[in-house]
Amino acid sequence: MRRDQVQSYLVGGVNSPVRAFRAVDEEPLVVARAEGPFVYDEEGRRYLDFIGGWGALILGHAHPAVVEAVENAASRGICFGLSHPGEEELAERIAAAFPWIDRVRLVNSGTEACMTAVRLARAVTGRTLCVKFEGCYHGHADGFLVKMGSGGATLGLPSSQGVPSEIAGTTVVLPYNDEGMVRRLFAEQGEEIAAVIVEPVAGNMGVVPPRPGFLETLREETRRWGALLIFDEVMTGFRVSRDGAAGRFGVWPDLLCLGKIIGGGLPIGAVAGPAEIMDLLSPAGPVYQAGTFAGGPVVCAAGNVTLRVCDEEDVWALLERLGRVLDRHLSSLEGVSYVRCGGMWSLFFLEGGAPLDFQEVQRQDSAAFARFHAVLRSRGILAPPSAYEAWFLNTAMDEALLEEAARTIREEVEEARRG
Ligand code: PMP
């Protein structure tokens, strides 16, 4: 019997849906420990880990400097629920990477960050509608659970039960990378739109970068109509470059959502932006937001040391070098589409070039991906357990490891396509 079918006190055997490995019809991987680029299962088998804490672990697992910082911080007190210097330092480090940011609010997850950003946008504009894009994932707050990516895409759920239609109705969903639809929506309903929220490089339907002009159009239309542009960089922030997708593509949003990397592997999220918007948040302003654990000493210690090491070692240049190893082996593969943006990448079992939106992504051969996933797993490579998730690089990997992995991937792509 599969482990996730055994009677468990955990719902579905897991605490987050993708971990059940249902999309690839496998048993969940139960991790005993992890170090550097590897995770180890309970039987001691070793896997090269391309999940990397879903992108949180830019320095790999159990990086010694992060572990030391966490231990030191914990020994001085795990939870204060009060101010401490580490949170100011983390906010400063974030602001240093994004020069248009004056204020940062630390929260406990990417979900909270996106939820708070939309609440702020509604407060600023006095409007209700939030525009999102099909296949993008912004966490599991009610309004975002409409045609979302990540676990939602994997499970083939167009939405979720338990979300009142009145709330789902405040979200308008458009196809990713479709400038024409954005312009049309604004022309028809521009005065009702509070915010456009977007993954500026989509990562939750596999990696789908923005087409030239897409982000610029979002910037232009939101500005013209007085709506706020929110970049959800929970995955891309400090990953596709030091200043995220915003910096990489030179388009600056009004609000930025961060998470994952800035917590060094511990739970975190952040909303950031200019003072005139951010100072609407409580206690400075009338938009309520709070958190017992927000900006706690241990997560801030992990985040601070992670961002410090990232700067000292220029990890983005390193990830680019590692990425080029994959490019050499995988970009010419037949019958699949390999897409990489900095330290995140995807392989779609799809002919005809890189997909531009969720509909195109859905044409991929998920059964071939599932076969591919299982064989890679048996050969010690842990790919994300869904064709709709990104693969992540980290600096604990090296060129030799990636050469070997890319060769294995090449071989198994051919096999999986044959069926
Ligand atoms: N936004 C994006 C772009 C994400 O990738 C995720 C998580 N994968 C979230 C929001 C939600 O973050 P969390 O799981 O920390 O709530």
C-alpha cells in the first residue's frame, strides 16, 4: 500500500499537497536528512535535490553559516514577539537590493505577503478588483484560488471549494503573456481595478518567462488607470538576479512580495514598497496586518546570513555558470522544451518551443513526465514531483554534479518519450 494511503494523522499523509507525489503517481519521498545539494531518504539513499525547499535554499541544505547563525540566534531566545535588531538588518538588506523600496513588512509566508499586498492596493485605490494570470500562484488566500498554478494546477482543480463566489468574483483571470487582453480589460474596467498581481517570471506552471513587452504593458496600463502593480517575487526574488525579475527586466512594480530565499529556509514572507504605500499598514496607518512570529529572531538570523553570503559570493553569477552546464546539454533536446531563467528552470514534454501561457503548458505530456520522474528518482535525481513546478539550482551544486545529472536527464528524456 502506498504510504500516503496508510492511515495517517496527516491529511493525505502530508502538510502540503504537492508532497504527496500524486501527479507523478509515486510514493512521497520521506526525508531523513539533507546536506549541501543532496537529500537522503529513510533507507539512506541519496538524491541530487532539484526541489531545494521549493526554491528557498539558494545555498543548498544545511549551509554551515546558516546552521551556525540559527543555532546562535536560538540560544539567545527563539521567539520574542517583540522588536530586535535582526529584523531591522533583514529589512535593510532587502531594501539595499531594490533601491525604490523604503519600507518592508516581514510576514510568515508568501501567502501572507501577497494577501497583504492586495489589501494595501485596495486601500490605496478604494477599488476592489484584482487581476491575476492563469497558472500563476500567489499562495492560498481565498481570492487567489482561481485558476492557480502549483498544487492547484497539478490537481487539475480550476479553483477550490470553500471560497465564496463573492470573493472569487473580485479576481479577474487573464492568460499570461497576453498584452492585448490586459489592454482590453483596462479599457473596459480600468476604473474598478485595484491591482494587477503577477509572477514576473512564472514559476508555478513550470518556468514561463515574460514575453518582451508583457511586464512593460502591465506597468503602463496600471499607471495609466491608477491601479497598483504587484510583483510576486516570492520565488524569483534574489533568485533570477539580486534584484529579482524586476531588476532583470527593468520594470519596477509599486509593491513587491518576497519569501523563500530571504528566510534562508525558515518560514517567511515580505511585502515591500515605497513609504507612501507601505505606511498605510498598521500601526502607521489604517490597513491591518499583524503576526505573532513575524520577523522572529531565528528566521531573521537565517535570512541575514543567507543574503550576506549571496552578496559575498555573488551567487547569481555562480548560478548562471551552473545553468550554462544544463543549457549545453538540454537546450538541443528533441521533443521537450527546456526553459531556464537564472537559477530556475523547467523541462516540458512539449513540441514546438517554450510555452508562453498556461494553455500551452497544459499541452505537455504529463504521463511522459511522470515516467521520467520515476526513473530519475531511481537514478538518484530528485525532480519536482509535477510537470507544473520549477526545478531549482543552488550553490552547493557544482559543474561536475550538473554535468552528470544533465547526461542522465538526456538519456531518460529519450526513454520517457518512447513510453
Ligand atoms: N507566490 C509564489 C510565486 C510562490 O511560488 C509561492 C509558494 N511556492 C507563494 C506565493 C506562496 O508562498 P508560501 O508557500 O510561503 O505561502
